[in-house]
Amino acid sequence: MSDEDDYMALLNRAKIACPETIENHERFEIPELEILQEGKITVFRNFIDVTDKLRRDPQHVLQFLLKELGAPGNVEGRRAVFKAKISPNQINDKIQMYTETYVICSECGLPDTKMVKDGRTLMLECEACGARRPITVRKSVRADTANTLREGDIIELQITDVGKKGDGVGKFHDYLVVVPGTVKGAKIHAKISKISAKTAFAVPTTEACTR
């Protein structure tokens, strides 16, 4: 048998010994968040499904969300309940932030990690590539919370236009605020009575603004 035949025989044996797929990493996807708003209460229906996917303690995730969202809340069964009106986008942003901070390996990008203590430092240790890094929580400006209107807020508003029904209209951050009985050019204090997506409805008030 020639050297070439020996080489081909070894190559064939190696191919047979190798598995068909050396690595098979499923794409990491967080379940779509199921958020319901019931009056001034926000319910995160599949909270435990999300924490199971992240492989993190639900209480750890909850405390992170409560701190970042600036709202009280608790876990009830498989859902989290926040005692404030919070938009799904806000909660989704914070879950993404948690995932990047406490779950995803910065070296290989996989979620196969665990949190370990090294003295007083909390470390993220990757079970896939062995990388270790200290966990550093990004300080958020909380602009999303500061710029979010809630029913009952009293704001200072410049009426810049008049709608088809004769109601005054002004802008507050990224909200369109409709105030009946006002005229273009007026600068008023208004109390938010109802919010629908990015449109808010308000009534004029003599109270000092709180936002």
C-alpha cells in the first residue's frame, strides 16, 4: 500500500469517527414578553418563562427591574406585577440590559454562563469558553422614566396648535397633549386625565406643575 493509500485510509477513518455536527448552538432568543396593563398596574405574564430562559433567579431579575423602572412590585405565581403603569418597551429594554449584563459572555457571545463570587466581586463565568469578567451594572440615566407621563401628572405646557375639534394641542417630550378650552399661544398648567399610546388628554389647572 502506497503512502497516498495510507493517507486516504486514515482520512476516511477520521471522517467516520467525527460527529456529523461538531457544535450545535441554538440561537439564543428571549421569549416575547407578555405585558398587560390593568389600570395603574402592569402585569408581566410570562416573567418566569423569561427567567427560566435566562437561567437566573427570578428574585434577582425582579430586583433589577424594580430598581431600573423605579416602581414597586412582586412575583405572583409565574408572573411579575408592577404597581405602576409601565410600557412594554420599557420592560423589554430593561430585560435586554439585564441579559447583556448578567447573562451573555462578552468573549464568545453565548448565554452559557453562571454568576460566581470572587471575594467581594461578582463575576460572570462562561461554561462554554471559560472566560471570566466582573459584572458591571451600567448606570442608566433613567430618561425613559423621567419622560414618561402618567395619569394625574401636572405639567407645564405651551399650546402650539388647535385641533379639528377646537381643542388646544401641545408637545410634552414625545407626547401629544390635547387640552380642551385652550387657545394657541397659551402657556398653561394641565393635569393629565388619560393616556393612549403617545397621545395624552388633560384639563387646565391652577396647580403648580409636578413634571
